[in-house]
Amino acid sequence: MNSSVAMTALSLLTALLMLLVYRLTSNQQRIRAVKDKIIAHLLEMRLYRDSLRITFRAQGNILWYNLKYLGHSARPMLVMIVPLVLAIIHIDQWFGYESLNPGEAAIVKVRLKEGCQPSHEIVSVESSPGFIIETSALRIDKEGEVDWRLRATEPGSWDLIVMVNNQAVAKRIVVGGRSLSRISPAKVARNWIDQLVNPGEAAISATSAVKMIEIGYPARRMAVFGWRLHWLIVYLVLSVVFGFALKGLFKVEV
């Protein structure tokens, strides 16, 4: 599927779900009443613009009813925030990164667990038909990190094998993928927070000295009317546009 079509479909689905949640969890009558009050006081300011007393009073009322409007909107926003953040984390795996092209270089970072110094550990990485390792290991004891530069050679999904003290850890590398491919930049050790942020691959075994393996994929930008924008901006703007466009059809007061 084309990435632009997929992004449009995801944004539309998100807008529909947000409208549903908003309708079920908010007090629609009170929101409508508050908005009517705001409009009434805006008209009051326009009609009595020659009276400073009435103008200031109307401005104070507008501020008060705006605060009440935010209060009525808080519940649906709190209900939506957690699933929306989780959805964004997973969508980022599809739209956040470009696969490596044959001939393109990237940095491989292997971070070891606390207490492991790269200069004291036996750490190596193996080439495959899909890529070659171009440099020797750069060991950074202060960061607990070992780095290499690889260069992609053949399209496909390949396993990068990292050996630490004769224990192997595999990390998937995507070369020459489709326009819409799931790309996981990092594989992490078994830790619920790290896995929540990096859900693309199974966790590294708890017995391994490796904390994380990261591939420096290039960031993806979406072309919109000649601009190159981060996918999250496109996603949020489209979701809001669809939401406001469809709120009347679904009789939702936003």
C-alpha cells in the first residue's frame, strides 16, 4: 500500500475513534451550552464595544466559560491519551524510518549492561549477504557502547548477529524495503518501559550482556505540497481535519 494512502486511512480511523470516545465520555449538552455562552458574550462585546465596563465584563465571562469548556473536554482527552500514545509508538515503526538502500551506510550501536566495559568484553559482529561490516569496533567505555559502520549490499530482511562473550544476539536489518515497511531501529533487553517504546522485535534475553542494539536508519519525511514533514505532524493534522469535518455528521459537539 502507498504510504500516503495508508496515512490518510489511519488518520480517518483515528478521527472516527476520537469522535466516538468524545461522544461517549463527554457531557454534550453542557459543552453545547458553554459554547453558546461564549458566542453570546462575543456578540455582547461587539454590540457594546463603546462601553468599557460591558466589554471587560464580557471578556471575563469569555475567559470563565473557556475554562469550563476545557474542564468538560478534559475527561475525553484523558481517556484518549494513553491509547493514542501507544498507537503513535507502533505507527512510528511503519512511518518513522526509511529502509537502507543498497550501497548506503549506517552505524550499528551495541550498548552493554551496567557493569560491562566494552574494552574488557569479547564483542564482535558478523557480516551477511545483505550487508558488510566496514570498520573495526569502536569501544567507548564511558558509554558502555561498541560501534561499527555497516554498508547495505542486497535488498531483503537480514539478521545482524552480535556476539558478546560467545553469546549471540540477532537484530533484524531491512535493506531496500517497500514504500511501507515495518522498521525497528532498536532491539532492547527485557524491560517493560524499553519494550513499550521499542515494540518491533522480541526482547534480548535477560542472560545476555547486551542492553540494546540500535541501527542508524535514516528518518523518513512525507512530501506534502512540496514540504518534507515528519509523519506525526501529517497524522495529527489530518486526524483533526477529519474530526472537525465529520463531527456534524456524527452529531458530536467538540
